[in-house]
Amino acid sequence: MTSLTLAIVVVFVSGYLCIALESVTKINKAATALLMCVACWSLFMVSPSSYITLAGGGANALMAQVGEIIKAHLGDTSETLFFLMGAMTIVEIVDANGGFNFVRDALKTRSKRKLLWRIAFMTFFLSAILDNLTTSIVMIMVLRKLVQAPKERMIMASLVIIAANSGGAFSPIGDVTTIMLWIKGVVTTQGIITGIFFPSLVSMLVPAFLLSLGLKGKLPAEDNVVETAVSAFTKTQRKVIFWCGVGGLVFVPVFRTLTGLPPFMGILLVLGLLWATTEVFYRSAGEGDTMAKRVSDLLSRIDMSTILFFLGILMAVACLENIGVLEALGEGLNTVFGGNHYLVTGMIGVLSSIVDNVPLVAGCMGMYPVAPAGDMAVDGIFWQLLAYCAGVGGSMLIIGSAAGVVVMGLEKISFGWYMRHISWIALAGYVAGILTYWLERTLLFS
């Protein structure tokens, strides 16, 4: 490894540590990721000829060639970013216009165990359609209306984290990491659903069962009163908005299959249809003059710091890919674990509970090439397990996933409490899911 390559690696690792220790440094991880990205590529430009072969033309041609490389990576990254921005806007529109009110009505019950199981399944399937972060926010807001006792709500909120991460793992649009793998083309919609659904379900069912053992009796009657939300829309219009938004998200993989267009084009189609539908509804409600302001307000709620974080981290990982570090690291992991994909991906899942799973998955996509056949082929064991482990593994620590971090903030669940009471339960579900996948491959696909 040359001194320049080592310097780029040191910058990346230092930035990675700052991202992981965001709660200590008090510096937004998006700022760190952007600085890390620019620093890595700036070091790359010190001697780009060390990493790329110049066909001829001198320094100007070399600069142009590097520019084309960066543009190519930016194009791949932009597909993921536009997809996320479109999906986040769709969810905001549905939520702001009362589209999720039915969730509260469907969950209402006084039995603690029944409520826990309803929360588990509702979160699991909603996360597969929306994303684990948005689903967690929706479910916590619902929980606050239904459960007042701190202990019961902390237990159910912890299950929301586990179920959201499990539900996002088997869907091509349920988690940022699965979106990345799907857009990259290493997993297909049918492949990831059929291969990962049952392991993901088991990883949710085992913790739900263990947590339900500690819940007995009924909730107080006054805790279970559902408030009626004030909305400019009728109940029928809210249902139309829900099905237009959520049904549209489900349609995106179908749209890609039918047209061959990138997934973000399908998201833009759904966003345009939903936007137009709400405009028509507001006009019929006599509030057409305020629609532009309403949409502007909704767009301003999109978490741009998260988008910029993904931009910085994915482009920094692209730099590591270009200098050959990721390929060497992949070969090293295969050597240490003897090429056992269950051990390699299982370890990645454990790491995803400590550090962000986005750079982990981005790194793996650069470390391991797609093979025409075998375990590394499209929908092969490695890629399906990577989707499962990176998504579900984040549940083992409360800081290991976006869902965990947002629930930690909303419900003030401490890192220590979660680790003592929930981590081993999440680990049990994680391992059970891997065993389920192994049984699937052994019995059904052997």
C-alpha cells in the first residue's frame, strides 16, 4: 500500500469514526461525510496516474478522465438520492393529509399482548412499503395515543425498531441498503422477496414472542381512546391519498419491470400523480389558493441532511473503490472466513449494529464483484444475506439503525436500557433468521 493510498484510508476511517461518534462530537454526520468525500478525492488528485491508466494527452487529458470517473459515480449515486427524496416526499404528503389515520384505528385494543402483536405486524409490513425510518415515526406517534405507561411503551417502541428493520430487509424499497442493492442490480424484486421474506419474518416473530411474555393484563380504558384528526379531506379522500401514495410505492418495482427505466423514474411518476390528486382535492374543498404553500411546506420537511450524508458517504466509498482498497479488503475477508458467505455477511450484520449500514453495504458492493453464476451471482446467497444481515443486524443496538436512533430520540430510551433488555432478544431473532435462510437454501434450493 502506497503512502497516498494509506492517507486516503486514514481520512476515510477518521471520518467514519466521527460519524459513529456523532453523539459525542456533536457534529452532524452529513457535514463529516461531505468533508470526508472531498478530502478523499482531493488526495486522489495528488497523483491520479497512480490509480488510472492514461491513454495519452498529458495532464489535461488526465484531469478530464478523472472528471468522467467522478461523474459516472455521481450518476449511480444520484439514482439512489432521487429515489429517496421522492419516496420521502410521498410519505410526507400522505401523512400530512391524514392518510395514515387508519393505522390508529386498526391497532386499537385494550389487551397489552394483542396490541404488541398488532404493532409488530403493522410495523413489519408498513416498513416493507414505506421505509423503516418513516414507519418508526408513524408507529411511535400512534403508540403515544394508545399507551401511556412508560414501561409498556418502551417495550413496544423497542419492538417497533426490530419489526421496522426486519420488514425493510425483504423489500427492495423498504430500507436504504436494499434500495442500493436493488438499484445496483445485484438483487431483483422477486428474488429478495422470495428469499428473504421468511427469514425477516422469523427475525421479527422471535423477539415479539419473547417480549410478549413480559406483558400481561389490559391497558386502562382512558389510554385507548383514539382522537379524531382534523382534516380538510373526507374519509374517502384520505383513503384515496393513502392508496395513491402507498400503492404507488408498491407499483414502482412493477414499473421498472414493465418499462426498464430506473426506479427513481417510477418514484417521480407516483409523486406527480399524488401531487396532482391532492391539488384536485384541495380545489374541491375550496382551498386551492393555499395549495402551493402547503406543498412548499411539505417539501421543506424533507431531511436534506440525510440526503447529503448519503451523497458524501457513497462518493467517499467510490474513491476507495477506485484506489483498489475495497477489492483487497474483500479478498482478505474471504481468506479469514474461508469463503463462508454466512460468516462474512453475519459479521457485516454485527458491524451494522455499531456503525452505519449504508457505507458498509456500499463498501461490500465495491469489494465483491457480481459473478455470472454461483453464490455471488444476481440473487445469489451472498447478496441476499447481505440485504438481510445489514438490515436486521442494526436492531442489536439502538444506535445501529435509523429506526433505532429516531425512536431513541422520540421515546428517550437510553442506550444502556436497550442493551440490557432488548439487545439479546434482537440477537436471538437475527440468528434465527439466518438459520431460517440456511434451511431454505438447504431444503428448497439445494
